[in-house]
Amino acid sequence: MDGNGRWAKRKSLPRIFGHREGVRTIKEIVEAANSLGIRILTLYAFSTENWKRPKSEIKSLFSLIRRFIRKELKGLNDLGIRLRILGDLSKFPESIRTEIENACIITSRNIKFELNIALNYGARQELIRAFEIMIRQGIKKPTEEMLSSFLYTYGQPDPDLLIRTSGELRVSNFLLWQIAYSEIYVTDKLWPDFTRDDLKTAIVAFQKRRRRFGGL
């Protein structure tokens, strides 16, 4: 979900205004994806590298995460949406971590739609975590299926489509194992300007592609 800061800069506003508008976009896209019959949506909200940002911005991001959960939890639950977190929450303030974990518990029985939010997530770190678990369990010859079972996305299929906003042409340490055969769609739209129509456009573009998975 790139482009919040640039969106704010173009409007001569503080970066936090871009993040606030980005949260509004999250709500719109989640509702759109759900109505389109998409079963799983993953949003990259906070990476392991984002800790390098100014403390004031990180604090504001935490506040936005808390506000989103408090405001949208009932709506997510009513729509049958299950909230799942990808990443290590141990570095988050305890108050926020508790609210996030409670939200996951409250929605855990929902099966219509799964909303993954990547928080303090990094794909390399996720793989190292999986390797460490296998070492502790004495696994010496792991298979692909075995490694996948120790990832945050265990039980979910690999993503069909990766959408990258703001024209960025890199994957930025995101689901490196899982997106091995994902189709990639890039748009110049900044995340706060990304609409349900843009989502539909990305899906139509995906549907026109022929996926060979290494075959002919």
C-alpha cells in the first residue's frame, strides 16, 4: 500500500494525513474485495524496515491501527471477515498488541473472507523463523510443503495476484516464498487514490493472463 507519504506531500500536508487517508482506502478495498467474491486479501501495513522511520510517525501509525480496529471490528465481524496477522507483534506496545490479538480471536470463526494484515512483517525474517522451528524439531530434510506449514500463511493458498501501488517495481521483502508464481500488477495510483474500480481493473488484467507455472 505505497504512496501515503507522497499523497500528503503533493497536497502540502503532513505525512500522517496520507496515512489517515490510506486507512479510508483500506476500508473501501476490503469491502470491494469481499463483494467481488475474493476469499483472501493481504495488506502490507508495517514492515520490519519501517522501524527506521521517525518515532513520531511510528507512534501515529500505531494510533491509526488501534483506531481502525476499534472502529471497524464490528463491521468486519458482521460481514463474516476473519482477521489474521502476519508478522511478529512482540515489539508492539502491549495495549495495541492486546487489542489486535482480541480482534483476531473475536473474528476467528468467520469463514467467508480472510483479511491478512502484515504487521512488523518481513519475508526474510519469516523464512528464518521457519528454519529455526524446523531445526528445533530436528527436521533435516524439509520439503516445500513442510516449510510452508511453518509460515504465517499456513493453511492458505499462495496469492494469485500481487498489486503494487504508486508505480513501485520491487517486491520489498513481501511474501517472498508465497509469491513465487503470483502475477504482478503495477499501478501508478498512490494508495490513498486507489479505488474499488482500480481493484476491478487489476482483477480484469489478471484474468486475461495465461498462467503457465513453468510449463508451456
